[in-house]
Amino acid sequence: AIPKQSFEAERYISKDLAMVVREKVPPDSYTDPSPTANTKGLVVIAAPEKGPAGAAGVRRGDLLIQINGGAVTTAAAARIAIEKFIKDSPEKALVLLVQRGDKTYPISIMRSRK
């Protein structure tokens, strides 16, 4: 069987954070020359600078490895963690741990009030 390709990977679109992530697929470990190649997590495929995630420092190509201290490897897990946190703690900062190259960064995101 042919391994799943990046365009076939499960995605999660967070309208609240203006961020899109996708699950890693087997070809990622071959096409990614960076230290994130074999790290488990979700690939950030969009985080516009004007949105909450982008403004906080999340960048396209980052590897999302934790949400509020909990590891995430599936789009469904990210959706559950983010949506539950926003519902239960709308006034608190959401903390993402992302890996960019060989460094990891904690990024706090405060959502703007509507």
C-alpha cells in the first residue's frame, strides 16, 4: 500500500485561533531535513500573523507537540483540547509547545474578546 501523503492527512481548522494543523504522514520523515522529522506532533500549515496564533508567534511549518502540557499527535486530539479549553477557560491563555528546527518554544495565546 502507498503511504498516506500530506494532502491526505487529517486536518484541524481552529477558527478561534486562526490556525490550521495536519497530522504527520510517513513521507514527512523523508522530506523534512530538520530535527522535527521524527518528532511526533502536528504540522502547522497556516497561522496568519493577524490571527491569534500567528500574532502570538506560531509559524507555518512549526510542529505542534503539546497543548496545555498534553501531547497531541492527532487532529482530533487537537480539536478536543483546544475547543474544551476555550469553552471551559475563555479568559485564560492557551499554551502551545511548538518545535521549530532544533528548538522548542512555549507560546501563550490570548484570544480577543468578541
